[in-house]
Amino acid sequence: MQVDVHRGRLNIAGRIREIVAVLDKSSGNVVAGKKKPRIVKPAVIARVVVELEREVPLEGGARVVLRCDGETVAAGLLE
């Protein structure tokens, strides 16, 4: 899926390369049987791999927003 990654004034094109796992909201642990999911439903927490068009200076723990076609599709923290 093609996305735009937003961090403050930074806006860079990228794509979601892989959905790694669905996580439990309270503990952050991987939900049993939810490794390598194909989709993520609204209000569900997931770990994803995003491939950017070019290298940019981002640090772990930074908050980012993923947008597609002008709509926010995800928000989260960098690892």
C-alpha cells in the first residue's frame, strides 16, 4: 500500500512493505495466531514495516502519521 509518512514538517512517500503482527492493546505482546496478518481492522494495533523512497533522519520513539489519498490510515511510534 502506498502511503505518505508525516513527521512534523517532514512528508515523504513510502509504502507498507509488510504487516508483521497484530499486538494486544494493553500489553503490546503479539496476539496468538496473529503473526503475518493480511489486513488490519480499524482500532487494531499492528507492527508494520514501511519502506521509504529515500533516507531521512528519523529516530526510534518518534511519532509518525501514515496517510493515503489525503486520509489518515495509521499513527504510531518508530522502533
